[in-house]
Amino acid sequence: MSDIAENSASLLAGLARGESLPARWYTDPTITEREIHQIFRKTWNYIGPRNELEKVGDYITGYVGEIPVVVLRNAAGLAALVNVCRHRRHEVMKGRGNARMMQCGYHAWTYDLTGGLKSAPRTAAEPGFRLEDYPLLPLSVDTLGPWVFVNADRDAEPLAKHYGKVLDIIAASGLNLETLQLHSRTQWEGHANWKTMLENFLECYHCAIAHPGFSAAIDVRPDKYDLSVHGWFCSQVGQVRQSALEGKSKVKIYDARGEVAQAQYHLLFPNMTININPGFPNLSIDVWMANGPSGPMIRTIPPATSTIGTRAGRPIIPIRTAAISTTSPPAGLRGSMRRRCASSSSPARPSWWRSAMSTVSGSIRRAPSINIRHCTPTGSMPGGQPPSA
């Protein structure tokens, strides 16, 4: 990796001109390994919705830079722990639910809701063995509105300092996050580097050509479609075309009229994307995980969906979640990425941002339709259908 340090000046100069990262950064396994340790394990990673952790014993599981984690509510509040047994490194908890204790399914080592080891079969006969020496290891946990995040860095800055302003931007769309209910979760793989996926998410330069349906509903002209950077997150805000509101679009589109008056798409660095389409209350979340340099991008969709609507008078929210690990990039790269991300229609946007953010939810958010579908990076639907705008 020494060549990266040696060429940092020319790399930053290229990014400032709008050039992509070197091709090797998308194919070299050592780059992916470095990203996992220096990005994903040093930033806040979305794990799940807060309303699934309301009662003592409620828990949800996930990953932070390939580290298995469990977030639970105990008598003291929320806690995040490394979800790996201290004995033979078996994952202790699975999925989500409610539990009084946490027991490893391999050798029955049992932990309380603070992570303390309470029992371990046959260890009483082991000289010098003490239960208190083997707790589940703690991680940083924090909430942002209705969402729960975990950071492997125990000295991480508060979550609100990174992403707090995004809640105000979302509120301006007319969406009330507290009224949304989970619709569905799903997961799929896309054969592309995670940075390429998210780069696509970060720009709408391609929208008019690639997504005519979306562009007929949302005004994507550079002076109307706002791209902005707020430290650790990037936002895109689009207004509904008057022709769409009046039902006079030249292209067949979905009904964009409703309580939500704006299209909004946010990237919370490094791996969480938020998608809000105008019309009835809706929101989807993608959490992106790197699964090798150019291997499948695994996307878990906790609340993502194919259809959205209301139940008992309450809006249902589709949330797509994708997993990605991240760590803060070098300060110089962060500054360069911020500048390019903020320029609205530049065709050459640094790929570290542009790629990593686009394919993640490209078709879904760019081309709202009656049914929200999840497209693979190759352009085909999981069900084999070709994508449509």
C-alpha cells in the first residue's frame, strides 16, 4: 500500500479534476481489506429500527465491517456487543427477537443482557477460570431519530454530530418518520464494487437518459435538482414537475401527488442510503456491504419492498437495507469528495463517492413506479425481468 501514500498528491489532484480512483482500487482485494478496517470499522453503521428495541430483552443483529454485532435493550438502556462467543468464536444471537439471556448454540456459554458471562459448562473444574474474564465485548451504539447505529470505534464522536441535520432535511419533505411502519425486508447481491454502486447513487447526471419515468416526475435540471454535502452525508432534493401533478406528463408515471412533496435521496457515509419519493408517505433504506473487491454487493433490505400503502390508516414504509463497512477516508480525500459531490451535474465525479452510492438503489429511487423493485447492478431484475424507467 506504500504506492498509495507516495502518490497521494497526484491522486488528490486527479480527484479535484473529477477523475476516478485508480482502476486497481476496484479490483484489488488488499484495497477492500483496507476499506473494511479503515472505513467500515471506524464509522457509524445502521443496524435497524429503534422501535424493534422497545422492551427489555429485545435484540437485533447485524454487521459492522464484517464484525457480527448484537444490539439489545437491557435495564440500563441500549447496548451493542460483539456477537461472537468468547469460547470458539461462534455467533451467539441470530436475527431479531426477545431474550432473557444470550446463549451460544455451540457449547452453551450463556451471557446476561449486559454481556457478562454467567455460565459455561464444566469450567468450574478449570484452574484459574473466572466467568468475569470473558464477557462479550462492547461497542458504541447511538440513535438518530427512529434508527439505531453501531460503531466499532469506542471513541467515536456522537452520531448526531455526523448526521443530525439529515432529520431536518427529511422533515422538509413533508414526511413524518414517526408514523412509518416496517413493510418488509429483503436481500440481494450485485456483482460490482461497492464504491461503484454508491457513486451512481450520488449523482443524477444519468437520470434524464437512464430514467425517463423518474425525470418526467421530478425536475432533474441542474438548476432545479439540488445536490449538497453536509460533512458526513450527502443529500439530493428534487421537486415534482407541475406536469406530473396535473397528470400531463408525456411519459407514463406513478401518481406523485400526496403528503410528501419532494424527492429526497441521502447517503450517510459510508453505507446507508435513504430514499424518499413524492406522493404518499414512504421511505426505503439500503445498507450496503462489500463482499469482495468486485464480488457480490450484499444488500439487506429491512424495510424495502415491492409495494407500499397504508394499513389501518397508518403509512407503511418500505425500507431497503444494504450493508457496507466504512472508515473515514484520509482528510484530503474527504475534502475532495465533498467538493465534487456538491457540484450538481459534473459528469466526472470522484468514484469513491459516486460509485459507492449509485447502484445501491439506482433504479428504485431514480424511477419511481407503482411497484418499487430492486435492481441488480447488471441492470436485470432479481426475478429476471428487464428494468424499466
